Amino acid sequence: MHSTYVLLLAGSLAYLGTMVDNLFAFASQLVVTPRERFPSVTVSQSVGVAVLVAVAVVVGTSLNVVPLRAVAILALAPWGLAWHQWRQRASAASPSVRRGAATTFVVTVGLGADNLAVWIPLLRANGGWRQLALVAIFSLWQLLFVALSWRLATHPRVLRWGQRSGEHVVPWLYVVLGVAILFECGVL
């Protein structure tokens, strides 16, 4: 049972930590998108996340020939992303522009480097049924992600707060995710 809680926590942290940037980017996108186009843009964003999960599963599975403890070196990726976020805090955020479904897909996949850096070793560390459980956890969080994005898109004050505070929260989430990778790979 303990293992189930750890898997649920690791999967949730991996999804939430890597999707914070996507949440505010997608909610910002929805703010400038006509309400009737929300469903098509949402499907496009969700397909982009599904593609990232599939890539992480394929790459993680192909790493089966590499010893699990060696895969832990990938913990450096979220730490590097945290360092980058800390260095870039002062730069101005780029303004949101109106985007269609195709652009939403491209942006989602483009923002997915941190997702892959975290999801690949997590999925590699957990084979078979545990990988399926992680994909199910990601799917549940994706549903909540979409609902929250729609809610944020209708509350600009909350969106502005997230854009101001996100740059301070995201680096710490990356640090925690790096530690989670080390734990999942049996290094800690």
C-alpha cells in the first residue's frame, strides 16, 4: 500500500511540477480565444500532452538496457531547469497572442522539454502496470488541468497573480522533482 501512495505522490508531483508553465500559458491563451473555440483548443492541448506522455513512455522503455541507477543522472535536467528559471526571473514575460488549435498543439509540445526530462526517468523507473498507473494519474490531472485553465481564463485577476508568482514557485518544484527522480531510481 505504501508503494501505491508513493506512486500517486510521484506521479502527481511530476505532472503538477512540469505543467505549471503550461497551465498559465494555456489559460492566457484561452483568455484571448473566443469562448466557442475553447473546446477545439482544449482538445489540441490535451493531444499535445498525450504525445508528450507517449514519447516519455517510448524513450523510458527504450532505456531498459541502461541500469536504473544510471538513469538517475536525468535528475540534473529539472535542476538545470530550476537554475534557468532562477536566472530568467527578471526577464519580462512575452505577451499572449491569439492562437488556434494547431498552434496550441505546437506550443504544448514546445513547452514539453521539462515534462520529458521528468517523465522519462519516472516512467523508466516504473515498469508495466506502474507505468499504466502513472499514465492514468497524468490523465486525471489533465482533466483537472483543463477545468482549472477554463476557470482561470474567466478570472483575469487570478491569472495575473499566477503570472507574477509562477516564476518564484516553478524553480522550487523543479528541485523537488529532481529529488523525486533520485528517489524513484533508487539513488536516495
